[in-house]
Amino acid sequence: SKYPLNILVSLLFSIMVLLSKYHQKHIEDGNKVIIYESIDSVKQLTVKKGAIFNCRYGSFHHDLFIGQRFGSKFFNTKGNGFIYVLKPNADLWTRALNQRTQILYIHDISFIILNLDIVPGSVVVESGTGS
């Protein structure tokens, strides 16, 4: 075999961890989540035990999120405002970003190519929304 056994075992373990997080149904301490306030207000958040999330709909204790299912509706401390806590996916991450596009200049592209070990003959797929 080209790769040592310990590297293959480590890779397999990493894949298992990623898959278990992907299929996770309940919110845990340290999870990255998407806070859905309204159609025009989507934010990303890392759940931390003891922390509080504040927004225009009120204050929400992270401790209430932990152990609940993704997609649950949470009411603020006064009970008059609510949010949804969702599992991140590509669409929600894009909506939660403040800056959705970035122009890449030649210096940026050179740095990326260098760090990705792209060499002549490599296949590179680039996509974008254009401007």
C-alpha cells in the first residue's frame, strides 16, 4: 500500500466524525447554527453554554438551544419574540454572510494557487456569479 495504515485509519476516523456531525439531529454545545429571524435576517452563531444571543426580537439563552432539535422555534426571555435555530447548509451559509462576493486580484490568486499546490496539468474548476 502507498499509504501507511495509521494515515488511513486517521482519515477513516475523520470521515466518520464529519458524517456523524452531518447527520446530527440535536443542537450541542460548540455547534455552528443558523439563526433565522426573518426572511431578510439570517445570522450564523456558535452555540456556547452560558452565552446569550441578542437581536431585535429579544434575548435568547444558548442553554435553551442545547439538546433541542435543529429547526426548533425558540421564544425570547419575555415570550414575545421568537427565532428558529437551523442546521447550516450551503444556502443558509450564503444568506448569513455579510459580504457575499469578493474580487480576486492577481496577488490573491497567486497565493491561492501556491497554497493549493496547483501545477501545470492540474484541473481547476472556477465558478462565480460574475458582476
